[in-house]
Amino acid sequence: MTPEQHFEALKTRFHEVALLQSAADALEWDERTGLPAKAGEYRAAQVTLLRGMIHQQRTAAAVGEHLEALRDSRLADDPTSDVGATIARLDEDYQRERKLPQDLVEALASATVLGQQKWDAARKADDYAAFQPALSEILSLKRQAAAHQQTDGQTLYDAMIHEFEPGARSADIAAVFADLRNQLVPLVESLQAAPRQPNTDLLRRDYPIDAQRAFSRFAAEAIGFDFQRGRLDITSHPFCTSLGPDDSRILTRYETNWFPGGLYGTMHEAGHGMYDQGLRTEWYGMPPGSYVSLGIHESQSRLWENLVGRSLPFWKFAFPHAQKAFPGALSDVSLDELHFAVNGVRPSLIRVEADEATYNLHVIIRFELEQQLVADELNVADLPDAWNEKYRQMLNVESPTFADGVLQDVHWSAGLFGYFPTYAIGNLCAAQLYDAAVRDLGDIETAMAAGDLSGLLGWLRKHIHRHGRVYDPNTLMQNATGQPVNSEALINSLKSRYEPLYGVGE
């Protein structure tokens, strides 16, 4: 076979893998949106079968043979070309994934599908003990998987993080988080002591769910989510998934007396969906048509949720529409009052509803707990107490329930250990990318105030989306912003937006 024939054979195989992957994802999407209570075990068997087939396809001997033939061929000469990057990334994936035994892959698939069902029931019942055995099993299986994939110099937790943020190390992340914590804690304290405070009570008025759904859809469409290639639904924990090159599903939740929850949950997930919609469809299932890392994915969601969605220019555009959608709640509210309210800063219990200034502290708590769990320095039985202690130390709050405490996130039930750090990495990247877009495009806020966000989306398409996994995350950020990932842009962004609002220093 010629190199071209080997490459075409790989493309054919990974097209089939993408079909299997999207079928499994569709089943998991369905599970999160309305699976009958008694259908859980059969659904777990369905997903386990598909995940096992995917692993077999991706790690088959034929894949290794094609990659062996391509590794030193002329097609691999330029690692930044679509073809060269495909060979390099698939080779990396193959070497990592083939270390996992088939039975472990299937055991993890089954445990996490059932685990998510048990988590959902335990959260509704506010019963951590009902979820604890499932969490212990999932953690044990994830430790086994990490031990198989661990490389020299990696901790078990590093191996888990690599799945979501290739090349990242927990020690480096811990250093960045320490710097963030040292800057965020005094910033939050200064804002709480500031002379001006927002009236966040106006966000707790009566916002009918049907009106929220319509307004959230309006906001998602306004920032660029294509509803011809996606949809918006309701779930217990907001998320986004891609079921095909033209099928992006975003899900959120609403509370009648908390306006930001549904709106910003939708804008966040729409940001994820817009990244998926910006990937090149002709390469779907292959590295040039795949996201580069979860940190970069989070940068897209957080950019649209916060840097756009909480900005004054966005609300200059959206405020009249909001008043029309919620006349009972907003008829006596001014633009400036609403803008200040959605930028309210206060330590809180729920990560997905946290403000920008405290959000990363929620992530740091989970990062530190994960490190302890994976290193066997913290027992699963003691996790709720450890959770509450860290919340007291870092945010000076404590949850009276498991549901709003240790059971609030779906991630651990899905086996996503090592995922949480990507949220903070995403915040860092979002601030840098927004600054770089302003640098390149000039005044984007005038267009934003008129409801035109196409310039910003186009910039992200050009500098992030279209590249897929051709570059590693650090190179992609360096190319887009001219700097490595750092905390300076985020801290400057927070101070420049919050301090004038709150009158800090006046």
C-alpha cells in the first residue's frame, strides 16, 4: 500500500469510529434528558457495548500498522498540515489508548452510566450514602486506568488530567492556582467591603420558566449559536454534547426565582456548541475536526458567558428584549441596575452559578479534593466533610445539604477526574483571547451594543475553531494571543470591570 492508501484506510476507520461515538453520545444525551427510571441497566449495557466497540476500533492492530507505515512517510513531514497533524495525533492517541485493557474500558463505561443514574437519584434525595459505593467503584476503576496510561514523571492524577488537557501537570496547575487564589481572595474581600453594592434581589423576582426558555434561546442565537445545527433542552445539570458534525445539543436548567441561572447556563453551553459548530465538518472525527483540549473548550464557553454576557455593551442590546420578556420583573429596573446585578460578587455554594471573581475558587477546591482522592489521602466516605471544610476556608460558606454541596456536580459520577482544572484554564484562556480579539479587531463593543457579535465569533473561528487539534493547546494560544497561558489577563479583566462598578478606591 502507498502512504496515501494507508491514510485513506485510517480515515475510513475513524469515520466509522465517529459514527459509533455519536451513537453512544446520543444514548447518553437521551439518558440525561428523560430516560425512564427502570431503563437504566439496559441503557448501561447499550453504552458499554458501544464504548467497547469504539475502543476495539481505535486500538486495533490495523491502526498500528497504518500508523507505522505513515510515521516516517512524506505525508508526516509537516506536522502542522492537516494530514501530518492527523498522523501525529492519532499515533499519540493509539499509543495511549492501547494500554487500556478491553475489560477495563467496558467496566468503566458501565460503572459511569450507572453512576450518573445513581448520582441523579442521590442528589434528588439529598443522600450522599446512596451514591458513595458507586463513587468508590468509579474512582477505583479510574485509578486502574491511570496506572496503565501513566508515563515517566507523571502522577496518577497527571495521567487523568492528560485525558482532558494534554501535557498538563498537576504541579504546574497547582502553582498557577496558588497565584490565582492569592489574588482572588483579596479582590473578593475588597469588593464585599466596597461602598457600592448591587441589588441582586431583582434577580430573584418572578421570572416565568417559559419566558426564560424563550429569552435564553434568543440570547444563544444572538451570540451565534446555529439552531439549524443544534437544539436547546432542559436537564438537571447543564451540559453540551456533539452528536454529529451538524448536531450540537445544549442543555440547561431554570429556576423561577433566579434569572442568571438559566440565561448564563445557556450562554455557557452555547459557547461550547459554537466551538463544535466551528470545527471543520469535512474532518469530523479526525484531529483537524476535533477540539484541542477541554481548557480551550471551556475558554469558548466562559468567554461568551462572562466577557460578553455580563458586559455593558451586550446588555445595551439585550436589555430592551429582557424588559419585554419579563415585564413584571424588570419594568422598574434600569439598564445600569441590571448590569450591576449580573456582576454581583458574593461567595456562594454552587459552582455553575458562581460569579467570575469566586468561580475559580470553586474549581481550586475540587482540584485539591481530587488530588487527595486519587492519591488515596482522602477516603470517599470522608469527602463531604472535607468538601465543607474547604468551602469554609476558601469561601466562608457551608452547604446545609449534600445536594448543594458534594453532590452538586455530575462529573465524578461520569468518571471525569482531572476535568475540573480545565474550567480555570478556560477562564485564563478566555480573558487572553478576548484581549487579543480586541487588539486585532479594534472597537468590538459598538457592534456588540447593536447586537452584532459576528466579528468576535469570526475571529474565534479563524484563530481557534478551524485549527481543531492541528496544534497543541499551548501553541494554539501562543499563535492566537502572542503569549503563553497566564493569569495576568484574567486578573486585569476582573479588576477593570469590577472595581469601577463597586467604587473600589473611591
